[in-house]
Amino acid sequence: MKKTILSFLLPTAMMFAGNVTMTGWISDAACSSGNASSAAAKRDCAKRCIESGEAAVFVDDKEQKVYKVSDQGQKKAKAHLAGKVKVTGSLKGDVFELASIEDVKE
């Protein structure tokens, strides 16, 4: 019973936590988790869509959960489309306020 309650409360608590660090992918809002991989075609698609005006989103590698990237974080996100990234920031609902983003070697 305790595990069930904790598994329910933990994601909710994370939404209101201070800084959160996750690994995943910058993708576009149209394809979201569909472009969350290291495949060159997926990375190119995300880049084309974002350059065409789609918003950048962050896709968590573990759960494939899609988070919107705050308006202030869009420029940072667009600079990291080539591969997997590690992001740090705060969550406000389903919006990730990026404090930092760095490329991850696979």
C-alpha cells in the first residue's frame, strides 16, 4: 500500500520541486516523443519542424513524458538538437523552465 501511495505522490512532488535534472531529447511539439531518438532522420525532422515554427519540447528518456519548454528556454533548446541532452531546471505543471542544458555522449 505504501509503495502505491509513494508511486502516486512522487511524480506530483517532482512537479513542485526546486531543480530537477533529467536526460532525454529536444523534439518538436508536432512529433514530440516520435522524434525522441538518436536516429539521424528523427533529429533532422525535429530540427526542420522547429525551424519551421513548431515549439521545442523536452522528452524524458525514461518515461517518454513530454514537457513543454518555457518561452525563455526555447533558444537554449534549439541549440541542442543533434543528440541526447541533460537538462536542469524547474517544473511548473508540464512546463520545463530550463536553467541549463548540455549535450550527452551516448
